[in-house]
Amino acid sequence: MLDLLTTGLHGWGPQLLSGTAMTIAVALSSFLLGLAFGAAAGAAKLSDSLVLRGLAELYTTAVRGVPELLVIYLLFFGGSGMIMAVAGIFGYGGLIELNAFSIGVAAVGLISGAYSTEVIRGAVKSVPYGQIEAARACGMGRWRILRRVLVPQTLRFALPGLGNVWQLTLKDTALISVTALAEIMRVAHTAAGSTRQSFLFYSVAALLYLALTTVSTTAFQQAERYASRGVRRA
Amino acid sequence: MNWTLMWDSLPRLLAALPLTLQLVAMALAFGAVLAFATALLRLSGNRVAVALTSAYTFIFRGTPLLVQIFLIYYGLSQIDLIRDSVLWPVLSQPMWCAILALALNTGAYTSEILRGAIETVPQGQVEAARACGMSRVRLFRRIVLPMAIRQMLPAYGNEVILMVKASSLASTITMMEITGVARRMIAQTFAVFEIFIVAGILYLLINFVATRLIKHAEWRMTPYLRARA
């Protein structure tokens, strides 16, 4: 098996493996960043402030309605400029350059976050209000209610939706190959170019993605089963 | 923010709009046919047909669209069998490769939406139609399909938006649709934000119109849900 990887595939096996690791790293980081964005924007959407609600609405509508590739180009070509402008406000005038990894994670995280927002908002709303009243009647404080009542149940309700977001995020990472980050797609593209075996290498890339999505589907199914172990089945 | 530059970029981006719309329309049209055939085969109960269609949806839903586009555009062209076949005049053009990839992709997703919708048609309706003496084909055409299409419309609306966004990937295989033109203009002018905003608004407008159209279709198909005047 290992022999096939090193000698087969015209010697591109190891690169493809490290590309897979890179894809997983980017997908995981962007998914977590997206969860943070999603939690923040979800909270903003559920808040009483009109401004916060409007901003969150703008974020989700714009990011979900504009092609992912365009968002990636925005951060790829404009990301450093944005950071430098912010740094300029704080009096730093030097040159800041972002590496492809952080640009990719920021872009895919931004996209992933817009989808997570809706999932998280829906999940929070499906926690029955009576439970929060009951917790309050027991004398729990705001934070304790959040930690003991709201978050655990929200997580359970959000799991199926977050599973879908994860699949989207994983597939969106293929797009950051345009920033020359050496993930699966980029390695396949380079290998295809240098060996003139496009069909072979893109098929291998497809199989790698298929393996990743299949494994994560099973993982999310397990997680869902674990999260709903205390719930009676109808 | 450079307003004149934004204003000047508009005509060039607008000129790319027809290509984007064409890609989306063709992909959706071919995708719908493909989805219809796939869903019917999947529900046919024939073991070979079920296995084949399951494999099709599994592969196209489990891999990124970019891989599918590259596999069709770069990959197929190096197989001699295809180069020598009658399909070559079609498959040698990036336009048709993009449409093929987009159609295969949306066909896989839409077939699952359609299959789910067909499965939600209440058994009682089918039984009633059968009791009226309808043949299988007529039953499907008059009862099952109209109800399923009504049921699937909201989910299909999401799929249409996904296709509008997915058409941007055609720019990776040399198609100069909105994203392709935007990318080129960003590289020429370095006005990243201005061009991103104009191109983004164009996409948002397309999606807005698409959502309205789907909503209208939904309204047209559900007269019984409307309050009587």
C-alpha cells in the first residue's frame, strides 16, 4: 500500500497525502472559525438591537448570495490591504502579508459562518421557552442557564444542520486551490500539469474527497446518536 | 472607495451577465431532465438501476464541483476514446464542459429533492386514484408528479441559488462570465473592493429575481391555500 503510494502515481503519492492533511486542517479551522462567526451572528439575529440584527442579516444574505469564489478573491487580493488599513488606524504603518493558509481559512470560515448562523439560530429557537423559565424559577443565573440548559440542547438540535455545513465547508476548501495553497486540489492540479495525467490525478482527488465526506457523514451520524441518547424515540 | 471606477466597471460586468445566465439556464434545464430520470430509476425498485443511480448521486454530492469541472475539462480530453468519438466537438469546448459538469452536479442534488418529494405524496391519494381506475402512467402524471413538484419547490429554489453561485466556477476553465471578468478587472486595476461589490450586487440581484420567480411558481401552484376573496 505504502509502496504503491510512493512509486505509483508517478511519485506524487506523498504530496497527495500531505495535501489531504492540508485539506483537513483548512476545513477544520474554517469550520471552527465559522462556528464562532455563526454563534456571534446567530446571537446578533436573536438580539433586541435593530443595528445588530441588520448587520447579521446583511452578513448572511451577502455571503450566501455571492459566489464562494468571489469571496475568496476578495480576501486573496484584498485581505492584506484590509489588515494593513486596520493596523494603520492603530499607528502601524509596516507591510503585512498574509499567508495562503490564513487567507483560505478566513474566506472559507466567513462562508461557513453564514450557513452556521441560520443553523444555530434555528436550534436556539427550538429550545422550549418553558425550560428557560423553569431554570430561572430554580434560581439559575443567566450564564448558568446558558451553560446548563441552552447550549447543550442547542448543540443537539444543531447537529444535523451543522453536519451539512461541514460537508459544504469541506467541499469549499477545494476553491482555495486558486490561492496556490497545497491542498488536495492544488496538488492534483500540479501533478496533472507535470505528468500530463489529468484524468488520473483528478480522479484520485475525487476519491480523496469522497473518502473524507463519507467518513465525516458516519462521524456525524455517530455524534447525533450520542447527543440524542437521552431522548425517547417516537 | 472609488465611485467612478465602480461605475465604469458596471458595463463590462453587465456584458458578462448573459453568459452567466446562459450557463445557469442550460445547467438547470439539462439537470432537471437528468434529475427526473435519476429519481424515477431510483424509485423503480430495479436493483441495477438503484445501484447505478445511488452511485451517481453519491459521487456527485460527495465531491467538490471544482473537481468535477476539472475532471471533465482536463481529464476527459486525454482519453483517446473520447478524442476520437463524435462527442469530441462538444467536449473540447469549455462552455459545454462547464454546462455538463454543472448539469451533472445539480442533477444529482435535484434527483434527491425530487425523490424525497415523491415519497411524501400520501398513499391515500395514490389509492384513491387507483380506485378511480387510473393507469400507472396517468396516476403518476396527474396525481403524484404535481403534488411532488409543489412539495419540492422551496428546496429546489435553494438549488437554483446554488447553481447561480456555482456558475462562477466556469471561470476556472477560461469562461469569462461575471466572476471571470471580475477577476481579470481586479488584476488590472487592483480595485478589489469596488469590483467585488459591483459583481456581488449583480449576483445578489440574479438570486433575488430567481427567488421571486420560485415564490411566484409556488403561489401559482397552490391556489387552494389562498384565502378566498
